[in-house]
Amino acid sequence: MADVDVIVVGGGGAGMSAAITASDSGASVLLVEADRTLGGSTALSGGVYYAAGTRVQQQLGITGDTADAMFEYYLTLNQYRVDPALVRVLCDQAAEGLHWLMAMGVDFPAAGLYASGVESVPRGHGAAGNGAAIAAALDREVSRRPIDVALGTRVDGLLTDAGGRITGIRAGADSIAARTVVLTTGGFGASPALRQRLYPQSTVHGDAAWYIGKPQCVGDGITLGERAGADIVGHDRGLLLTTPNFRKVLEVFVPGWLVYVNREGQRFVRETAEYAVMAGVVQAQTGGTCFAIFDEASRRDARPLPRYADAFASGALPLNWVADELAHQAGAGKVVSAASLDALAGRIGLRPGALEVTVAEYNADVASGSDKRFFKAADDLRPIAEPPFHAVEILPAIVCLTSAGIRIDADARALDTRGLPIAGLYAAGETCGNVLGERYIGGGNSIANAIVFGRVAGSTAARECHRV
Ligand SMILES: Cc1cc2nc3c(=O)[nH]c(=O)nc-3n(C[C@H](O)[C@H](O)[C@H](O)COP(=O)(O)OP(=O)(O)OC[C@H]3O[C@@H](n4cnc5c(N)ncnc54)[C@H](O)[C@@H]3O)c2cc1C
């Protein structure tokens, strides 16, 4: 006999969306959260939501963007190595999910809309108040409904009947029976062991790697699902961010005047490329690393990026790329300096001779005002001419999110290794492994996934209860 219709495990963006939707579909719902508050990594996030065909776009006169265009963009960027049926759901329902959040009071101002990936029309919708505002609105809606919430409760087991149907959860000594269970425990960034197994790329740089999400995101839902027979897919996928690794803080915003070279001493990317693709490009270089090169004049003149002035002023972003800090980091050994380019190349282990050629070509481009190799904006071009010359290793080492996890179908039903639904089990958000691809399509990809599939899972699970 079930105690409740739907148990949702994990109260972040996906979990709260699932709980609200299941409740609105007439199911009795218990939302179980390991932490003492709801919100998860969703609450820590930048609150950018990726969608096409939204009212916010229309306010700005962008009327021609469609779910079809987003779908093509998503599949092309990911070289079709994602599940099109799921991507279709995400693209079709992303705008509706955004409007749903707006109806709850989340403000996505027109001024916050920007091209957050490499799309030609802006689709990254920034929430006023960031992810905390999205989480707070969902939390409010949870509390307005007859949803039971168990905080500070870590689910550590699933109940099954003799036929393999999921019939509830276990948390320590407690067992609670349910008609359906939705797993929304987020990713596994905080579990070194699971990262080693499911996202080995994120461990290449050893101790320099760290996770910026919730400490509770240790992949419990994935482990529980796997024990119940779920197929785990999306091996070695996630989103890394590059960092000079001065400190364990989010320091992804780098000035455009840096010149990135790989171990071969060659440029390989436009240094201002979107963060959504930058880490992947660096990962593909020899040793999965690169070096930012600059000269003494650039170090001496280094100023905070005007675009992030407010974030620097509030302390939300660290002041890294400024003269004094770079001098300080030289003392700490993280800025390596030498009197000549050749000597610098030797100190950081580049192929001999190549750096001088690269810099000579770059300086000629700077003089002509046009970056002929990677087309960086003219404003970002500064010569590398005045010794001493400096280098900072740039590592794709910040784990923003993980994308391996439970395979679901378009109704958010957890699938087993044969591709068949596991009766009574659903999953959504970062716990799943076949929505986010190898390429993050742009800021907002993951929150849109959490909200859209959270709603799908809540609706399917509630529907299923009527049949059990
Ligand atoms: C700093 C930062 C910035 C980001 N910015 C963006 C952005 O702007 N846009 C974007 O799209 N993505 C962004 N991301 C990624 C995005 O926030 C997450 O991928 C997404 O919010 C995940 O949502 P979720 O609901 O799946 O998981 P979460 O929001 O992480 O929720 C999972 C919840 O499950 C709980 N839980 C875990 N295990 C258990 C258990 N055993 N029992 C009970 N509860 C459990 C956790 O405590 C947590 O509350 C960012 C991530 C970070 C860390």
C-alpha cells in the first residue's frame, strides 16, 4: 500500500518542477531533499535559461526564432551525438518552461537576453537575481501546494517489488512506499570517485580540478538508478570551465588581450571564444592544457574588465588579471616570467623556437589591426614586445556540471540497459545522461533541461499513478 503517489528525490530545479507539476496533476507528493534548504546547484547558478521563441525575444523584436531552429543548432553543434527525441522535447518545451517560471514571478528582463552560445539570435535568458531567484520562486510554489517536504534527508535506497517495480525509497532506517519515484539529485561533480569513473576528463588536472556546485551533488540518483538496473550513458560528458588556477574561485572571465598557445607553441583558438566551447578546445590540445602569454606592458596596464565591473566591485568575481595580482601570482609561481620568448618557452616546456614565430606573426597582425588567424576584435589586440615576457597555464579544471547519468525516454521514464522503462522510476535534470551533449550549446542549456524534464517527469509520474 503506497504512502504517497510520487516521491521526488532531490529538491533543485528539476525536483521542484517535478513536484509542482505532479501535484498540479492531482498526485500526492513527497519531496525529499538532502540539504537543509531546497535549491540545489540551481540556486547557486547564474540563472541563465536557454530557449527559442520566447516572449522576451519578442519584446526585442526577435520574432523569427523557433524550436526547429534551436533543434537544428543543438544537433549540429553536437554532431548528432545526442538523443534527438529528447532534444526535440527540450527545444519544443523550453519557451513554455521559461514562461512558466515567469508566471511564478521570475523576472527575465529583455536586457538580460544575450547570445550565450554561438547562436545567431540570442537565446540565453538571464534571470534577475540569478539562479537564486529561480529557486526561490519554485520553493514558494512548492510551499503553496499540498506537497510534503522532508529536508535534511538523504535518500540511500530504492524499494522494489518482486517484479522489479520501484515501490518507494529508503532514507537511513526509514522506508516510504510510493507509486512512483522521480530521481532529481543533480550531477556528481562533488564525487571524486564517480568523476573518475564517469567523467575522467574532469580528473586529468588532479588537485587543480574542483567542483563549483552543491556538495550534496555526489550522484546519488545515478547510483540508486544504476542499482535498480538503469542504463548509465553520456560517458565523459560535462562542462568544464578554464581557469588560471590562482585560487579555488570562479575565475573564468579573462581579458581578450591574452594570447593562448598550446604545447606546440601555436595559437589554436580565438582567445575570446565562448566559455561553452573554450574548455573543450583546450582539452583537445596536447596534455589538455594551454598557456596565456603576455608581455610586461600588458601586465603593467592590466585593468579590471569593464563588462564585469559590478561583479568585481561586489566581490562576486575575483580581481585576477590586474597588475598587482599578477605580480603576486609571479611570487606564487603561477605567473612564469623570462627575459626572452625563447627562455620563456623553455621554462614552460613548449616546443623550442615555435613561440617566437607565433608571436612575430601575432605582432604583425596587431600592427595591421587585424587578427588574420583567429579574427579577434581589434580592441583586444596588444603586441607582445616588452620584456620580461609572462605565461600563465590555463587549465580546463573547474567542473561546472556533469552530463553522464541515467538514460531516459521522452517521457522521462528511466530506461534499463535493454532500453525498456523501469516500472515506477523517472529521472530529470543533471541526473540524466542523454539530454546534454558533448558540446554545451550555450549558457542556460542545463537549467532549461532541469525545468523542462522536471515538468515532464512530474506529469508522467502523476499520470502513471492513476494506472497503478
Ligand atoms: C556556479 C554555477 C553556475 C551555473 N550557471 C548556470 C546557468 O547560468 N545556466 C545553466 O543552464 N546552468 C548553470 N549551471 C548548471 C546548472 O545550475 C545545473 O546543472 C542545474 O541547475 C541542475 O539542476 P538539477 O535540478 O538537476 O540539480 P540541482 O539543482 O543540483 O538539485 C539537486 C538536488 O538534489 C539534492 N540531493 C542530492 N542527493 C540527494 C539524495 N540522496 N537525497 C535527497 N536529495 C539529494 C541536492 O542537495 C540538490 O538540492 C551552473 C552551475 C553552477 C554550479
